[in-house]
Amino acid sequence: MKRGLQSGQAQPQPRPPGRSRAIRFALAIAGILGLAFATYLIAASGAAQILEAMLVIGWGLVAVTLFHVVPMHLANLSWRELLPRGGRPGAGVLLWIRWIRESVNTLLPVGQVGGDLVCARLVHLKGVPAVSALASMVVDLTVSVLTQLAFVALGLALLLMRSLEPSVLAVAWGVAAGMAILLALMATFLLAQRAGMFALMTRIGGALLRSETSLRLGAKAAEIDRAVRALYRDRRAFWRSMGWRFADWIAGAGEVWLIMYFLGKPVSLAEALILEALGTGVRSAAFLVPGAIGILEGSFIVFGSLFGISAADSLALALAKRVRELLVGLPGLIAWQIAEGRRLIGDSRKTGAPGAP
């Protein structure tokens, strides 16, 4: 410390842990409340009936899980359009990374963005420059939200074309209000990207820390901002990415159709699309609640009632989607940890080799 004071360099202070603890505490409370609400809904709707419905679906959950590869692959094609054409990893590698990304976002309390950071890191380890990896994640997140808003709007339009009863209008207004908030957040996010989001954050951090490291990061942040703007200027790639991602959202309705088919209560493709669109909108609006637990289950009861689906069957639909998330996500988290473990072992071997630094 004396040496630092003598050289006149300010020593960066450690970040106060209070804010991060408060965020973790808030997420934990939200998750506990959501779980309690989901438990209440199951008990109030008849746990025995819901269990019977889940048993009816049975091995159909395997088919639903396998079908999920279709929307996941379409989302992967969307992201691929945003990666450098010369150094893209193979389709299988990108699908593996997408699997891990979705697993992290679905099962871990990371606010639906932690998986994106993991994804950027993994694709960088596979040879994509760090700047391009981060820029692709920022634009891919933008594409995801914009196409999701369009998908929910399509679902609302189909719903209103079916009926204009007061109960339908109340649901439509509720979902539309949530999407309006999400649209405002996305507009702010787009403005931040246009203004140079990474450079701005680095300048703020540099003003607080006043270190040489922040100056070096500032140059890298400006490079990332330029890469983000370059992706938006490549309109062909951007709109192709939008098209693939919108197809991904529509394909997701196939899961609802399959679940209801195996439940013995089939719905039309239009009804499946409406249920998926409304559920997707609610889940996005409740992104601060881990997994939107409780909120998603309650919303399916409300939405299912519009099509004459009982509360027990609606909860069976929601729980079947949860089981699919576990069947896809848990192996994805394991695969992620195995990959990280192998990398650490490889790094330790390189470090321990004769002549290694």
C-alpha cells in the first residue's frame, strides 16, 4: 500500500457487496413467492386431477422434448447470421452452445441474460473474436425481443379475431400493457446501442476507478460498439436473422399443440399459437421472477379458460412445459460444467508444462 501511495496511483476500492446481495435476496424472495403461488394453484385446482393429466401425457413428454430441437435450431440459425462469415463455428457446435445458453437462462436465476454472456464466452473460445462474439449477442438479444413483440402481437390479433367478449378484451389489454412496457425498455436499449453503450459504461467505470485498465477497456468498448453498429448496417443479415427468429417463436407453438394432443384435449394450431404467444409475453414481462414460476402457471389458467380448457388441464400444460425445460436444461448445465472443467484441466496442464510461463 505504501508503494502505491508513493507512486501517486489511486488504488481501486473493492465494489461494495451490499447491492449484489440485495439483488440476490430480491430474486430469492421472488422465486419463493412464485413457488408458493404455484403450489397454491396446484392445490386449489386439484392436485389429483393434475397428476392424472400428467400421467396421461406420460411418454408424450419425450416427443415434446425432442420437438424442442426444432425451435432451438431456428433460433440458432438466427444467431448464426450475426456471426462473422469467415470464422463461424460449425452448425453442431453452435447448436451445442445455444443449448447451454438456453439451459442457463431457463434454470438459473440470471434474469434471462446470463446465458447470453456464457454463450458469448463459449463462441469466443471456439475461435470467434471476442468483439464479434459480444456484438452478436447484443444484436441477437435485440432481434429476440423485437420478434417476440411481433409474435405476441400476432397472438393478440388472432385472439381478438375469435372473440371480443369482455373477458377476452381484459386479457388482451393486460398482455398489451406488459408488452408496451417491454417495448419501452427495448427502445431505451436501442438508443443506448446507438449512443455507444459499452463505451459509455466504460467511461462511467473509469471515472469511478481512475485506473489505466479502464482506459484500455475504453478502447475495446468503442470497438464493440462499432461492431454492433456494423451488424445493424448489414441489413440483409439482420433481416434474415429476424426472419429465422420469428419462425422460432411460431414453431414454439408446436409444443403446446403436442402437449394438448397427448393430453387427449387437442386444440387447433391457431389456438396453440395464441396460448404460446400469450404465455411468452407473460414470461418476458415477469423476467425478474426466476423462471416466471407461479406467474406462468397462473397465466395459463386464465388463457386456457378462454378456450374452455379446465384449470387442471391448463396447469398440466404449464407443468409439462416445465418438465420439458428440465429434460433439456439439466443436461445442458451438466454439459456446460464438463466443458468448463476440461478447459480448466487443459489450462493447468499448459501452465504446468516445462518452460510454460
